[in-house]
Amino acid sequence: MADNTTRKRRSGGRAGAAARRGGEVIDQMPWNPPINLDAPVEPLTPDGIAAIHDGAMRILEEIGIEFLNDEAIGILREAGCTIQGQNVRMGRDFVMEMVAKAPARFTITPRNPDRSIEIGGRTLLFGNVSSPPNYWDMEIGKKVAGTREMCRNLLKLTQYFNCIHFAGGYPVEPVDIHASVRHLDVLYDKLTLTDKAMHAYSLGKERVEDVMEMVRIAGGLSHEEFEAAPRMYTNINSTSPLKHDQPMIDGCLRLARRGQAIVVTPFTLAGAMAPVTMAGAVAQSLAEALCAIALFQYVRPGIPCVFGTFTSNVDMKSGAPAFGTPEYMRSTQMTGQMARFYGLPMRSSGVCSANVPDGQAMWETSNSLWAAVQSGTNMVYHAAGWLEGGLIASPEKFIMDCEVLQQIQRYMAPQICATGPDEIALEAIRSVGNDGHFFGIQHTQDRYTTAFYQPFLSDWKNYEAWEANGGVWTAERAHYMFKEIVSSFEAPPMDAAICDELADFVARRKAEGGAPTDF
């Protein structure tokens, strides 16, 4: 590949021309969260489902989970669980009774009701990359620590792309903001730059309480209105193997008591934090998630909970996490079967191990995304922008991933598989006969603009035309689009009084010291 400077000189104006033509940098598909039309892939037999379920229940009954949270220990003791120190054992009847209280589907309504999302059923939702501490783009050309400006730019992409349906955690950690007040600045940015469903990190009392209050203010809601229905969500990870920590459980209990949604995602890497066998890793993942969901249902029956899977394998040569592998795909499909067995919505991820937005990044991410489709996943975390096993966020990768997400959305369009008389097109076939073509006939002319998916990033020209147009590689095209999107971005509208109230809240909480940085 030629150096970046040469590429920029030869072809830097293409995305800008697109912006000038239509007021938008790209022609993208409208906001329309897809409905998964396909039957899920189910690698487990009924006996396999029963075996994994029994394994998960025996982990909970015979080995137990450590809850490093005194409040949770007290609640579970009241519920009749067996407590030894911080180890909790719970019977399968209790677990199944509690899990059955969780709704199979629910709706999160953000400050813009038009961006409401239903979680569960066959709905397939995509979210932005969340939580990498580092950033990479083609202009910088190396991995660097995240900043607030980088975070804001990735939030602009989150808002801009209609195929991104919810705003996950920080798309890159802005380490230039002190950890005690980082949540205040980033949530202010998220709530003013986006109008999609919000996430809160469950990292102790202050962060969760602050975020709930900011989401309430941004929505113009009373406390009663905020607590009447989910307006936001959190995601927590267990500390595999077989632990739940203090701040995450604390945050979830606070959210549960105020009616907000909870995603529980064990991080079970087979061969490291879980058994090397995928069935064992999935069984451990189930145990770690179900015990927490049972706790939250006991505290507030019917609170929306999502079962999250993050089961993959490690590279047994280095110990590094691997993603988008055949084992990752199968474990996601297996977990999808188990989530349906328990009647819970499911979250998975669009992840890879690649370090830059190259071919490896795209085939591993595509494997992850299609495993989400095949498993019946409802929420896909990290669907756009993830690199280096979650250590890097990249705007080029974000845009490249959105091309794939749009293709998945188009793949789910019911009209592709329609079989009415117009689709069978017998008269069109008759008119062309044995030696004509279909380009010019009326049937084609009536449909050609919407008949097929039109990419915004892929280049379908032949080699000579591509070369004559500057020979721009995919990641470079994505880089130019990123620059154009950010430079022309317009934030979604927010009432000035609400914006002022948010700013005042942030200023007051900063003056009070924000949140503690040690737990």
C-alpha cells in the first residue's frame, strides 16, 4: 500500500464530493432495526441442552459463586441460598423460578422516542464499540491513548449511522479526563451528541446514580416517569471464574430498583478463565449469568435482564484472546439455544483480534456478526469499531463495519424473498424470451434503483477504473468518510433549558468531587 500522504494527495476529495452532492456524506439506509427472518442455527441436540443446563445448575448447587458484595450476600441469604463467607450456592428450583420472572422482551425509550428499541423476540440491534483504552486512525498511524476529542468523534459516528441502534459504553476511554469526573463529561457528550439508548457503567454508587439522573434530565422526565419504564441500561461482566464483584453488583441493584435494564455478560475465555471445552465454557458462563439474574429478579421481579455471551477461546501458543474463531461462532450459537431455553433476550458481540482495519479484522468481525445472526442474538455489542481484542477503537474500522451491518440489515429485508406474481416475473421472462436481456425492459426500469443493495464504502469498479480513480484502498476511503462525517456533523436537537440543566448538574457534581476512583 502506498504511504498515506501519497494517497491523500491523489484522492482526498471523493467523500467531500459525495457530501456536496446530497448534503450527506453517504447514502445510507434509514433507521429500521432489522427483524431476524432466519431460523436460528442450533448445534445442540435436546440432550445437549439438558446436559449444559444440568452442568450450569450443578455449578450453582455444588461449587457456588462468590459474590464480593455484602448487600447481595444478605439478600441471597434472605432468599434461602446457602452462604459460606462470600460463596453462594443456590438450588436450581430457586434459579429457574427467579429467571422465569424476567421478561422475554422489553423496550428501552431514550430521550428521542423515535429511537426506541425493542429487545427480545427476533429484533437484531447493533451498538458501537465500547471501552477500549486506545485509539488508532490512519492519520495518526499508531496506537495512542484515547482522548475526549476522539471519544466525541466516535460518538458522532454512533449518532450518524442509522445501522447503530444503541450507544454502548465509552467508544474509547478518554484518559485525558480524570476518572473521578470522566463519566460526567462523557455522558454529557453522549446525551448531547446522540439521542439513542444510553448505557451506564456499573462502577459503584456515584457513577450509576449520576448517569440515571442525567438520563432523566435529558428526557425531560419526572422521577416517576423515569422509573416507570426502561430508559437506559447497563452491562456487567462477571469476574470469571465464578465471581461477581462489589461495584458492578452494587450498580445493578441500584438500576434494578429504579426499573432500568441490565445485561449480564460473563467473560469466559476457554482455556484460560473457563474450561478448554466449549460446552464447559458455556455451562460456566450460564452459571455466572443466571445467578446474578436470579438476584436481580428477587430484588425486583420482572426487571428487564439480558443474557450476555462473551465466550471465546485463547491462543494456546500465547494466551492472547482470540475472536471470530470457529469456536467463538459455535459457542455463540450454543448460547443462543440456551438463552431461548431460559426465555431470556441475548447479547453477543462483533469482535476481532486484528490490530488494524485489514482483511483479518473484517473476516473475524464478519464471523462474529454472522454468529450473532445465526444465534438469534438481540443486542450486538461492539458491532462497529473494535480492534485488538477490545484494546483499540478505530473510526475506519467503525465505518467498514457499518457497511457489513447495512448488508445484514438488507439481507433481512422481507422483499428479497417475496414470491408474488411481480417477483416471479413470468411476463418479464416471456418478453425477453431466449435471446434478449433484462436491462431495458419496463419490469427492470420500475425497480432498478431499489432492486439491490447499494454500498456506500465498497468499490465495485474494475481494476483499471479503480486505479484511474486513485487506487484508494478500503480503509483509506473509510478515513476520508470519517473526516467528512465529523466535520459536517450536526447534533440532534435538545431543548436549551434541558441542555442547561444537564450542564449545571455536571458542574455541581464536579464541584462535589465526582466519584471515588478506588473501591
